[in-house]
Amino acid sequence: GFTQEWPLFSQKHQLSYSIPYLYARGGGTSVDGLGDVLLNYRYQAYFNDETLCAFAPRFTLVLPTGDERWGAGEDTLGYQVNLPFSTTLNDKWFVHANAGATFLPDAASSDGRDLWHYNLGASAIYAATRDVHLMLEWVGYWVETAQSGGLEHEFISQISPGVRKAFNFRNGSQLVAGVALPIGVTDSAPDYGVFLYLSFEHSFLRAD
């Protein structure tokens, strides 16, 4: 996936887009192509410079850009909302939480029925050094899938220990690389896996 976020006149209002590319083989499925693109608006509703407490809800349009014939999209305009909250406990510990919902009307995977998905997440981050962070994240998803005779509700939960490293450059830009090992908590979740993360923040309009 590729995501880019830009300030809209200030950090209080931010626009971003997310472009997913899906590749999967096995279990009788074969997916290879562009997924549904997300257009996001994020509003910095609250931020405290001293405590670093922050609340920045995000509203999203899910565009029908993926090919539903290969399971890469839902062939419908969808809507999503996320409510993330962050704060610091001290100079070394930081915690985050997020709750969200996705609505997909007339979804292709449910034979034209409406789908609702819900997500919860929480994480704790320990700053071992200024540039190396140890992380522990939990995520849970309530998803609806089409089955013969109606919709089936499924709960997927994973816990992921991980680490990330920042590389700071003289021009003010920053590169962050991370790796995590997601472990399934519920029967419907994958038993284990590997998650790789790469982020680059450029020095756009950096102050002197």
C-alpha cells in the first residue's frame, strides 16, 4: 500500500490518499491487482503540546477502483470513519487507540447486499532510544461476509510485537523502517505472519 498525506493550509486539516495493491495465492483464491483507493480527510480536533494528547478523526471515501471479479474490490462507493487517540505516559512510553467503521452499500462480495465492518486497535510504544522504538499492537475486526442464506459475522483478532528505526537526514526529511510479527488470537485469524513497514517524511516547507 502507498499513502501520502498533505496539510490543507495547516496541520489542523489534512488530506491524503491510500492506494492498495493486492497479491495473494492459495486456498483456491488468486488476487493480483489494484484494490479500492481511499480518499481521506483528517481533522486535528485536539492537540496538547505539553502532554502530546491528540485526537484526529478521519473520514474516508472508498472508491470502487478494484476489480471485483478477482476479489480486489467491492464495486461500490463506500464510507469509512476512524477515531484515533494518542497520548504519552512519560518520556519513554506512548499509547494509542483507534475505533472505526466501514459501510459498503451493495457490495459485490455479498451479492449486492450492504456490508458493515468494524475495527478496534490499541498499541504501546517504548522509545528505547530516540530513533529505535519497540512496539506492541492489538487489532480486532468484526467483518461481514456473504454465505449461502445470508451474511456471516466474523471476528478477527491479532497481536503484533514489532520494532521500528528512524533515519534522520540533514535536510530535515526522515525515513522510518519497521517490522512486526502478527500472531492470531482468534480461530479466524492467520496463525502468524510478517508485517513490513516503510515511511518517508519529506522536508516540505521546512522552517529555517
